Amino acid sequence: MLNATVLFVSSEPSLARAAEEVSRSIPHLNLDVCAQIENARSLLDGNEVALAVIHLPEGADEAELHPLLQAACEQGIAAVVLSDRYDNQQAFSLLRAGAADYVALPLAAAQLAYIFNAMTIRRRSRRSHNGTPAPKPGARPAGQDPLLYVWGPETAELVDMVQRVAPQETTLLISGETGTGKTRLARLIHELSIGRDDQFQVVDC
């Protein structure tokens, strides 16, 4: 297993403490806390950073986040913005600027743990081969969409199940309505399986 790092950008001590507690509950996950948005960009350069979580306090200028979001996108690092108050226009602007998600506070510890877990699962489940450097965080085959997620006890349980089942040599049956993400889930399981170096092929029938 490889370690993944979450870069948590917030000047709010209580949020930083919550993030530290959550990170300790997730195996192979490290947390870097940065108090200032302008100082966070230089911290994205490390190969272990898989996720940036950025707190945007009420009244702050959202444009300050755009360079950081752009840098994260260029390096294949997912970025989630935590806002003190949900604002439709702000959400639209930041998602267009490259944020993977926009979440309003307050946020339960279980929700934060799910974001940390779901958004870093690929990185933490990779294994280094013969000392070969690990792929860049967020790197994926051409045309592959990132894992989308929504919060809920069922989805948190699903991520835990994927982590348990994917390394096993077995056959899986995934069922669900059209459009619920079965192919995307199957691709994730393939990436985390012992056959990850083999071709992933989809046959619609």
C-alpha cells in the first residue's frame, strides 16, 4: 500500500482539529495542514498529495482559490471546497474553476471521513512495483472519469466494501438501474485488483 496525503487548507483551528482526527482513522493517509491559501500551492508538488480540501470562509474572495484549483487540476489532484455558507453562484464558479466538489459547512466527521476515504482510495490502494515510482496522484487511463461520489451511509459502506473485495481473486456481480454508475464502480474495482495491469473491457449487451 502507498500513503496518500490530504492537503487541508484552513485558518480555522476547529476544522483543522476535526480533519486531523478523521485522518488518523483512515489507514495509509497523511494530513498536511496549511493555514493560508496563498501558501498552499507550493505544497501540491509532492507526489503523495491525492486530495486538497480548501476552506473558504464567509466573506472571502473566491477568486483567491482559482489559481490553487487550477494548479491542482494540472497535477491531477482532486480539490474539494468547504464553504461556510452554500451559495449557488459561488458553487458554479468554483466547480467551473476545477473543484471536484463544493460542500457547505457544518460537516459531520463521518461525512469528512467519507470524502477523505473516497477521494484517496485509488492512491492508497496502489502498490509500488520493484521500486518504480508510483503514478502521479489522480493519473488515470485516457478518457477515464474520476470516481464520483455522494454522501450517505450506503455509499460510505460501498467504499469500505470495495477496499475489502477488490484485492481478492474472485468474480463480482454488480447490479443496479441504468445510470447508477455500475461501469465506473467496476473500473475502480479493476484498478484496485491484482489484475490491474490487464485491460479493462466493457461489453454492452
